[in-house]
Amino acid sequence: MKVLLAIDGSPHSHAALVEFSRQPWANGTEVEILTVIHPKIPLFMDPTLIGAAAHVEQVDGLRHQAPALVEAARENDPERTA
């Protein structure tokens, strides 16, 4: 069996991870953990470029956090992903 677990660090994905870890998965089950970078600040070009700078800063922060989020889920440590 193959399972795809998508997480984003939200309370809902934390609940999904907790529930996922409680399931009795068959031997040989392959699990792929996936997260995506989705900034909350939209990229709008404005004359002062303040919005663009905030967008780039947020994307960089999310890109830095994403590997740790996936690693915590892989280690089956729901507390680190909350």
C-alpha cells in the first residue's frame, strides 16, 4: 500500500498526523510525506516594493521551515509539527 500524507503545519494537518500515527498500517506500507510552501502575503508589485519584499521574506522563511516540518512528521513526532 502507498500512502501520501500532506502536511502544512496547521492544526488540521497536525490532527491528520496524529490520526495517521494511530492507524495500524500493514507491513510494507510506503508513506510519502509532502508539504508545500504557500505564503499568506500575496505577491503584488507596488511602486515601493514593500509588498514584494514581504512576500520574498515570507517565502524564504517557509522554505527554511519546510524540511523540519517534514522531518518531524517522518519521525512521527506530532508535537514538533504543531
